[in-house]
Amino acid sequence: MASFELGYALSSEEHDPLHLVRWAQRAEAAGFQFALISDHYHPWIDQQGQSPFVWSVIGAIAQATTTLRLGTGVTCPIARLHPAIIAQAAATAACLMPDRFFLGVGSGENLNEHVIGAGWPAPTERQAMLAEAISVLRLLWQGGEQSHCGEYFVVDQARLYTLPSAPPPLYVAASTAASAELAGHAGDGMIGTAPEPALVAAFAAAGGKRKPRYGQLTVCVAGDDSEARRIAHRWWPTAALAGNLSWEIKTPGLFAHAVKTVREEDVAESIVCGPDVRRHADGIQKFLDAGYDHVYVHQVGPDQEGFFRFYEERVLPEFRQA
């Protein structure tokens, strides 16, 4: 097995700020090497119940951990927050966590970005906006007074006075060939949610061959398979939504309507459910086989401590030995 790192997903949609900090500490103690924290304005459905401002939570995690690397999974710098503001937030986070912070960016979801009332652009336009936003981020991280007048964004004589010794790594979320290509030539790495070799190949061909690839595996550890399926269905039914619905649906209420016909077995097709170590190991291995070299695991539901004990005692040792 090639060298790789295992990480943990901090789900801002399911946990309040204090618990997110606690789970980051717990992940570090359990032996996870990195974590990604979701950046949302709304949860997917009301049942999840949370959505704190991610940059405040990152500041707390910076002070509560010492070795855990942390990134956003992912931030949208095209609507709700201007890329100049994200550039400042990420630079500050990198100063708080020297060599431990990275910025993950993507073209976002209507669920979070519509709140400012500016509408929701078409996918091709969102991709173009993301590409320009990445240019703005890198421009401001150079330091000095900078201005930019592009197709989508204007920066007027802005200077970041608080900068880390080196800009934070910038990883781009990819779910299509076009976004994988953008990650390859404009990003320092790629973030994906499915073990699709074609995406990794597109990323590599566009300049990402030697850049890191992060993949998210969603699981639900519980006492038995049936309990895990019930929990996963209750807390994360959106795992069964197909196509681009996750990007386009506007509110948690509409998501609740969209998943009314979703069954437990539908969710279990996308989420590894239960306490079978082999199933979890196989889920991780699928990402490795697809070409990912970092896998971070999202435990669905409130029982994070049970997940940590299971991975600490049974899953992490298996991969360390390998």
C-alpha cells in the first residue's frame, strides 16, 4: 500500500462550536493526522440542527490542538463572502496554525450562497467565478497593496497586513472533469467526495500529478448494521440524492421534501453503515485505488465518541500496520 494519511471530517451541520473543538481535539488524540471542517450557512436539513461560522471555530481549534492539520471542506469564495475577505480569513488562520492550515475552496451550493440575495449563477458561470476568485486569493497573499478589476470581482487598493510566512495551500473541490482540471492547474491539491479514478486522472493531466488528493468517506458507526442505517437515514438522507440536486436546492425545508421518499437502503448504498472493520477498510481502500492519497472520514450522527473508539482500536491500527 502506498503512503497516505487518514483524516477526520468536522461536520458543522451536525455539531455546535464547542463540540467541533472537542472533536478536533479527540481526532488529534486518536491519531488522525488532519481534519476538514465544513463551511455552511445552513445545514442540509433541520434535523442536523447546526451551522456555526466556520472562521470563529477555526480560531478556537487552532488554540485547542497542536499537531492536527486543518482545512476548510470547503469554502465558497464567490457569493456569500468576497474572495478578499476569504483571503484575509485564511491568512489569519494560517498565522494561528503555522504549517497546519489549508484552504479548501469550491463553487458552493445554493443552500448557503443564496442568503445574500444575489441569485444563483449557472454552473459554468460559478466555475468561472471560482477560477477568478482563486486568482484574487493568490494576489492578496503576495502582500503589498493590490487591486483587481475582473469579470466578477473588484479589489480596490487592498493590503493584507497579517500574513503567514508562506501562503496556505489552496485545494479545490472537484466533482466534474472541469472542476478537476481547475484543481490541477490552479490549485495546490484536489478535494473529492467519490472514489472516481476519472476525476483523479483529469486532475493529474491538468497539472496535478504530484499534488495531494483528498477524498471524503462518509460512515455511520453504531452497535449493529440496522441501528447504523437508521441513524444515517435520519441524519444524512441527502446522501441518496443524485445528480446536481445538492448544488441547486435552496433551503433545508426543500431538502426535507426532496428526501421524503429516500429509504434506509438508499442511504446505505452511499454510507458505510455498521461496525464491520472490513467494510470501513474497503471504503478507504476504494479511494486509495482511485488515486487519492488522503482520506478523511465523516461519522454521521451524534455518537462521535463511539466512532473514535472504533477507529482508534480497530481501523487505524490496521492501516498503520499496512
